[in-house]
Amino acid sequence: MSRTYIITGAGSGIGASTAQLLRERGENVIGVDLRGAEVEADLSTSEGRVAAAEKALELADGKVDAVIACAGIAAPSPLTVKVNYFGVTEFLEHMAPALAKSDSPRAVVVSSMASLQPNSGELVDAMLAGDEETAVRIGTALAAEGPGQGYLNYPSSKRALSRWVRRECITERWAGAGIPLNAIAPGTVISPMTAELLSTPEGREMTDSHVPMPLNYHSESIVLARLLAWLSSEENTHVTGQTIYADGGADASLRGDDIWN
């Protein structure tokens, strides 16, 4: 019997690959994206998140077995915070009651290897406090200092997202309802988002200096799709609260062999 999946960011990249993979396996998939999906919605606003959740639930007839949140951007602006953090967490919170009705509910989000990069602690704290207005103000101030500081919106959004997963996974809403909640953290993925950066030797050198990938180098999006498919499947009963670094060894290269102290 097929399962019903709702996938944000299904119009391109990892989300599109995941949607295609699950459909090929016979699953029912409802995609959410700005365009090119069953539900077209803007996850950068609270109104858009609510509308997206309501429409997706309508198309699913209220039955949802898994939500995979792939939607994300990497702009050096507060829009990144609105989409990457609040666009994920608020959407999932709206989906949680429907998930809880499933016999084997699952939720997975896409974080990033960038969650380990320098970030704004003030911005991360505002996101974790659920204060979107303050987070946007801080992100706007960073962007006003130039692209270098503006980029902090991206790793900060992914750091906050991974921390949110860890905090939330053991709560009544998630663990109490039998819902494993996890994140994956890709390294460098060959996608429309990275195409321009990886098109020159200089761009590749800069990327690889920040995200060294000794195992099999840059990945295709299907690699992440397969991991997302397993984490959101009935087979995953006990993995929860984890950010799984599917990064070709970047985490191990940068942080070494002792991450427990």
C-alpha cells in the first residue's frame, strides 16, 4: 500500500529528485514550491505557509504519512532566514496533527554542511525563540554590511534548523506521536543553486576549501534523495533528532575525530 508524502521544494534540486524517486517507487507525492508543483505557495511568509499546508492537506484528503522539507535558498539576505528556518518549522508544525494520524509518520528536513560554518549566534537565538520579526531585523542588518556578512543568514538558518530538530524531536508533538524527526546535511550538491559557482576553477577551489569532500567529491541530488527516502520510510523507527552529514567526509575533515568534548 502506498504512502502519502508531502515534499516542499519539490520543483527543483533535492526536492525534485526525492519526489521523482518516491513516485517511481509507487508512492503518492504532493509537491509544494513557488512554481512547478501541485501546491504553489510562498513559504517565506506565514500566510503562505498556512495556505500551503491547508492546500496540501486538502489534496492528501487529510492523510499524510511523511513530510520532507527541502525548500531552501542561499541568498545573503533575511529572505534566507524566512524560507530556510521559518518556512520549514512553521510548515511542519501545521502538518504535525495530520502526521500523528498515520500508522508510521515521519518528518525530515534538509539542513546543510553549512550548519558547521561561522554564524550569527544572535540570529540563531532569535530563530530558536520563534521571533521572526527580530530574526529578519538581524538578518537585514547583516545584509546591509555587504555580501560577506549577509551570507551569515545562510549558515545561521541551517544551524538553527538542526538545533530545532534536536530540541523538538523528543517532545510530545513528535516523539509522543511516534514521529521520528531528523535532518540531513548535504555537502556540495550539483544543482541549479551551485551551477554558477562550480562552473569555474576559482569557484570550485573556494567551495572545496570550505567543504572538502574526499569521498566521491560533489554529489548528485539523487544521493540525498535516497537518504531522505529511508529516513521517511516505515523502516526508520528509532533514528530521531539527528543531523546526518551526507557530505563526502567534509564534517570529519573539518572537525576531526573527537566531537564529544
